[in-house]
Amino acid sequence: MCTRKVSYAFNGDVGNFHYGPGHPMKPHRLSVIHHLVMNYGLHKKMQIYRPYQATAQDMCRFHDADYIDFLQKTLPGTVSLQDHKNFNLGDDCPIFDGLFQFCSMYTGASLEGAQKLNHNQSDICINWSGGLHHAKKYEPSGFCYVNDIVISILELLKYHPRVLYIDIDVHHGDGVQEAFYLTDRVMTVSFHKYGDKFFPGTGSMYEIGAESGRYYSVNVPFKEGIDDQSYFQVFKPVIQSVMDYYRPTVIVLQCGADSLAGDRLGCFSLSTRGHGDCVKFVKELNVPTLILGGGGYTLRNVARCWTYETSLCVDEQISNDIPMNLYIEFFKPDFVLHPDIPSRIENANSKQYLEAITKHTYDILKMCQHSPSVQMFDIPADALPDEKDRNIDEPDADVRMSQSDIDNLIDKNNEFYDDDNDNDKNENDL
Ligand SMILES: [Zn+2]
């Protein structure tokens, strides 16, 4: 098997934001994952980059300017009743300290990943801080404020005639589906829990797209408690058929880890291996892929899952014993990567039900025209400014090389770094 060139975005500050006490979304999980990735030595197998930070202008490629202006200017505690009304704000999406900066970091990382794929600088780009699939054009939703996925797909469409979006979060990928509901340039395929008013309430198998996009939205609605075998038995043939019919030139995979057993908000029974099987299957399709995070609310399991999936991307077998690291206590009592997570939820998906939803998907795919082609005219300019024009962090007097120096070094040499400079970067990032 030929090893693919993998890039991995990480900004050491992205794990320091807080949605507020008791909120299930914890950006801190990103720091824990990064520690595990480093302690397993996976950084030696990929190019780690400190990503670009998206501007308001980048966000307005999809979002409404008034909404982005609100995100940029509003401070915690200053939200008016009118703001609540205008932007449909609720407790799920609080205004917290540094909110715009947080959005800017995770969105910029996805956007830079898309640009790397556009220019064949990488085969796989990973951004665990991205994948916020619920955000809408005019409002936040389900812990998501800026839809980095839609913005990245818009960037990919500058170079790619057909983009496939796959979503394995336990929740329906509604924001992405809605954005591309009327076009055949993007096929969205979401596997999720549907029914019993489960958030966000959309994603029935009858939502299939409209106008030019008719038959290009695919929804696979599962019931609660789905296990590895049942999930993969649907995932594999559905994605294989999508590949045969649609022939995407690039894939965006949202790897929401709230579909794991024992998630604080989810209700599926997937193991980290079962979840990883989907990532592995997509990777082996050998199409350039942007890999993003998403939901995931039992922190230790999210960290296990995305670390394991990083190892799959770089073809590295890693030990089940979690290496000593700053957060080792999180992995009590077994300290392993693949613990047995008992599921208390019975699998409500019968064999007949799974067969019926798979067949329904085939029927939709048969209706869509084989791989629609598109005339590519002048390619619009890239979203990211040239590196020399970017606002890059000030050099830090405490490190021998500044972050931008290290990034430039990596970009210029186009090689993995595996020497003393590595340590500077790691310590600086963590
Ligand atoms: Zn979710």
C-alpha cells in the first residue's frame, strides 16, 4: 500500500476556549488529542502545521455579513434581546470569551486543509478542531457558529467538479446539506440517529435534494443503539455505490465522535475500532480527503477515537496501551486505546430495517445522473493570502525559532521534521 501524504492542523491555543460551566462541548478535548498524537509519535509521520486563521471575509463566503459582524463584536454578557431574536440564540450556543477567535482558528484550519488538497500538497488533511456541521447561514446551531465545512467545500469547488461530503456524527449534518441542497456539485451523505425528536430533527431518508440537487442529498437514518457490525454493513455498500455513481474528485469526511458508545449526548453503540473502520474505508478509496472532527462529548473516548483515526491515516499501528502523557489520568482505569465500552442501549435497528434503508439509498443513487461534469472556467483566487502577506504570530523570544520560521521551514523543504526543531514546536504548541 502506498503511503499517502498527510497534513495535520494544530493550533496550541484552540484547546483553551470554554463554552461555559457544564456545557458539553469542551474545546479542551483538542489539547488532549494532540498530546496523545504526539506521545504516540504520530507527528513523525505527517506534516503538522499551525493553521491560518480565517477572517470575517472568509466566513462571509457562506454566512451573512450581519451575523459574522455580530460574532466578531459581541462580548459575553452584552447580548440584547433583539440579538437573541435576530440570530436565534439559545443556551446551546453561548457567547463566550474569544468566540470569534475560536471560530477563526477552526475555520482557518479547515480552509487551509482544502487549499492544500487543491494544490496537491497533501493527500489527506486532518483538522480535529473543525467539522461544525450545524451552523447556518444566518445563525448558530447545536454548538456550531461558523460552518467551516461549507466554507472549505466552497474552496474545494474552485478546483474540483464534484465534492463528496460524508458525515458519521450521531447528529444529522443539516447545515452542510442545507447549503448544497440545490446543487449536484456536492453530494452530501449523512449517517445519523433519526426520530424521537433527536437533534436537529432533520435527516429523514426522504430528504433527497431539490432542483439540480435532486438525488444528491443522501440520508441514512438509524435508530438508537446501532453497533459496529450493523453500521458498517450499511456504510460500506452505500459509500461504495456513491463512489460508483458520483465519482467524486475529493472527499470531506466529518468524523463526529458522538456516535461512539457511552457518549454523553449520543445514543449509538460504536466502538473506536468500528468508528475507525469508516475512516479506513474512506482512506482506502484513494481520493484526496479532508478529515474533520465534529461532535463528541465523552472527552476520553473522543481523544481515543481521533488519535486512533490519525494513526489509520498515516498507516501506523499503535499500541493499545496509552503512553504516559499529561492527561493519563483521563484514561483510568484501564489506560488503553480500545476499552470495552459497554452499551446500555439495545440495538433498535433490525436486519430488515437496515436492508430497507440501504435499498432506498441505492434507489436514489440510480436516479442521479452518473458523475455530472462541469465546465471549469477561470479558477478564482485562493482564499488564503500568500504566506508572506499573512498575519503571522509575533516571534516568541523564548523559543529558538518562531512558529512561522518552523512552518516556513516545513513548507519549503516539504518534508516531515523529525529532529530537534520538533521539540521546540511541540512545547510551544502544548
Ligand atoms: Zn453531533
